[in-house]
Amino acid sequence: QVMLKNHFPDTSSGGVIDDPAAKLKADERLISIPVNDVSGVDGLLRPGDFVDVIITMELVFPNGQTMPVTRTLLAGKPVIATGGNTNRYAVQGRNLYESVTLRLNYKDCNKVIHVMHEGGSFHLTKVKEGTPPQRTTDPVVGDRLYSEISAELRNQRR
């Protein structure tokens, strides 16, 4: 077997081996989001990739009514680890993992934790680095989807 540089731990930083926390700025945090094959882009994410975090959760109105809503919560966030893997090149082929660790500011971490606490679900979408975030988070609710689909069906009947 050919041994490459990435097969050996980097101990140049005083014995710390590839520790992402050592590279955090003061206002940054690492947080892991639970994923499965579908919500985690079917094992195609690698450390160093960028993702948008899309959530679905129930909104509860003051009158007690609820409405499921899906929206982009965070855009263009860096993937630090998939499962426990922090080395982009360590895994060949499909990378299986149950969590994806992102580097976020503390306010975004609070949003993620709130969605988890409220039982919301997460989907990650892989985006190209430097992709500008959308101007809107484009929340989607059932009534809006129904309106869009109904309009499409009316147009098809003509």
C-alpha cells in the first residue's frame, strides 16, 4: 500500500490531531445534526463541503392552531465532520454517517437546538462554496403548495 501524507496524523500543533475545535473563532461553535440517508444527501457529503439546512416543523399560533412549515433555516454552512470523520479524503466511495457537524455562530446553534427540541426535521442540501444565499428563506406551507399545484392543473386542462 502506498502511504500518503494524509495517512499520518498532523501533530505539528502540539500533539493535537486534526481538531476542528482548535480552529474555531471566538463566536463559533460546532454542532452536530442527526441525518439519515435521505436527509444527509445519501452519504455524499464530505468535510469541507457546504450545505443549506432546511427544516420542517409545526408552527403553533396563539389560538392553538398548528401549521407545518418548511423553510431554509441556514445557508452555505461549512461541513466540519460527517459522523466522526474530519478528513475529507479519508473515505473513498459512499460515506455512511448518522450526523453531520457544522461550524455555526452561537445564534444559529440556538436555532438548530430549538428545532431539535420542537421535534422538527432537518434536510441538508449540498451547495457549491460561495453560492450566494437566497434573498428569502421561501417558507412553504400546505396551502401554498395546494395553490401552486391547483394552478398548474388548471393550466394543463386548457
